[in-house]
Amino acid sequence: MDSDAALQIRLAGQVGPTGRPLPDFPEPQPLTSHGPARIIAMCNQKGGVGKTTTTINLGAALAEVGRRVLLVDFDPQGALSVGLGIPAHELDVTIYNLLTERGHDVREVIRRTKVEGLDIIPANIDLSAAEVQLVGEVAREQILARVLRPVVDDYDVVLIDCQPSLGLLTVNALTAAHGVIIPLECEFFAMRGVALLVETIEKITDRLNPRLQVDGILATMYDGRTLHSREVVASVVEHFGDDVFHTVISRTVKFPDASLAAEPLTTYDASHKGADAYRQLARELIARGGAA
Ligand SMILES: Nc1ncnc2c1ncn2[C@@H]1O[C@H](COP(=O)(O)OP(=O)(O)O)[C@@H](O)[C@H]1O
Ligand SMILES: [Mg+2]
């Protein structure tokens, strides 16, 4: 048994950081076949809450347990691409071209990363023009869903790293998705804006994508030593109940360190507790049915 699994058994049943007893998240079963993917949008219109970090590390943790994972960089800042060592600013063809031009093959835009089983569709600043360009298109909310369709059967999970806005790109992500994960930073005003996000999700469920579900709210940048962090998590649980993941991501400088090294923390410092937290999140997501 690996140390992570041992820790899991030791912790199962104890009250976790969200104030609820920690369930046991079983070791994910190996998959004998792959696809079709479950598509998950990583969404919060606030910046700096851990969307990109969660996309990278949850993706890497799912790949570690044999899932085929495609990450979609859907933020013109390109932090997801750069954080995985893809020189996105040098690329001629990115998600932008797939969205705005006909005749591209999505498979030619997908890049492998250094993590086995983890692929990415990169983005760069070109994507900032897409929002304006797509406004006049027919079925403008469904363009990303159409772009992804040819490769959905090749992957088990697709994670879309959204930009910090509720504009047309994010609407495209939510329209393409089966689920949405909402990272919330454990800070004052963490919940500010979340009502608007939930309202947007409900509108999209009503009008464009009835299958869309909230897969979970993820507390990030948690510092268990401070009353403040614990209070924020308690209020988030009070508000969202079982939609809140039991897994909580602690604040550690190792995350920005790993990003600078252009790697997930799960490979940069594989035994770090931050890496283990994302492995636990992967198990929790699978246990909840949020991924195969
Ligand atoms: N758990 C964490 N602890 C400490 N720093 C973090 C953590 N998660 C993310 N960060 C850092 O915070 C900044 C914002 O995170 P990021 O994932 O880019 O957020 P978003 O994509 O929502 O804007 C980045 O510098 C990132 O490295
Ligand atoms: Mg980001």
C-alpha cells in the first residue's frame, strides 16, 4: 500500500477540514477501455482562486491513475499552457484557430505534456480576440463543444481552464461541459460573485445544456492554522452543503514554484502534501461519479 492510501485509511472517519467526517475514497479501478470523456469546466469569474493550478494538478493526478486526460487552455493569458512547458506564444495554431477558422484538425493542435496520459490544447493571447469575433456566429455558444467532439472518445476526462469572466468563452465552456468545478480561495469575500456564477450555470442548464451539473466547490489556499481559513470553509459548507469537496487544498509556495518549473506539483515534488491533496481530489471526483 502506498503512503497516500495508508494516510487515507488513517484519516477516513475523522472530521476533515470541512467539518464533516472524511469518507474513504477508494483507490480508482484501472480502466480497460477509454472514453467517451466527461467534460468539466473549471470556473470562477474571480482571478487567482486556483483554477489553473487545479486544472494542472487534478489533470496530472487523474493521469497518474491511468485516465486519459485532455486539458483545454481557455484563458488568453495562457497560464495553463506555460505552466506545462508549452511555449504557447510561439505557436501559430491554438484553440483560437480551432474556434474561429474552419479546416483545422483538432488532433494537430493537441500537444503531449511531460506527464504520460496528459495532453493539452494550448492558448495564447490570440484567444482574447475570439470573444468579439464569435459574437456574430451562428450557435455561438456551442463552438467549443463542436471543436472537442472529434476527440471526446479518445479521453476519459476533459478539463477546461476558464478565464476569469462570465463572457462568451466561459459560456462556451459551460455549454460543452457535463460538470463544473468551482475553486474558491479561503479568503474574505470568497463567496462574493458566486451567486452570479451559480445563476449563470442555472441559465445555461435551462437554455443550452440541460446535462450540466455542479461537480463540486473546491476550497483552495487553505491555512488550517488560521481561524479565518476554517471560518471561510465553514461558511462555504453552510451555504453549499455536500456540493463542497471534502478535499481541501492548502496554501503552499510549492504550487507557484512548480508552475515556474513548468510542471505539475505531482511530478515537481511528488511526495509533497499539496500533490497528495490533488490525488485525493482525483479519487473523490471519481468516487462521486465526476470522472470515470
Ligand atoms: N494552494 C495554493 N497555495 C499557494 N499558492 C497557490 C495555490 N494555488 C494556486 N496558487 C498560486 O496562486 C496564483 C493564482 O493561482 P491560479 O491557479 O493561477 O488561479 P486562477 O487560474 O484562478 O487565476 C498562482 O501564482 C498560483 O501558483
Ligand atoms: Mg488561470
